[in-house]
Amino acid sequence: MNTTRRCASCGLEISPSLTGKYCYNHQQIFDSLVAEHKAFLDANNAISWKDFLSKKLNDRMGNEVEKVINRELNSLY
């Protein structure tokens, strides 16, 4: 049985030391997005995760960031 996990964004093998659905680089991007969304919420800017990601996607953040955002948006549907 093959237990190799692949990054949900780029398909690279995920290190066994990582617990998420992303490789190291894409996990860093995801963690940054989560932290930024939390900062929005802490500043009383009520915005859903979906709306936040959609806004970030419109900001044209770069290809690797867009991959993570698209993966997260797709998982919401």
C-alpha cells in the first residue's frame, strides 16, 4: 500500500514530518493566508474565509499563492 502523500497544490511528495495537505512551501503560503485572515477578524473586519480568499485572488498575488487560494476555494464547494 502506497502511503505517499502529495501536495494539494503542486503534487510534490509531502515530507512525513509535515501533517497538512501541502508541501513545505505551499504550507508556508497557506499559514500566511490564515494569519492574515485572522488579523482581519481581530480588527473587527468580519470577512468570511471564502470572501477573504476571493479578494486575495483578485489582488494577483503570484502563481504559487494563487494555486493555494484556488485549492482552498475549490475545497469550499
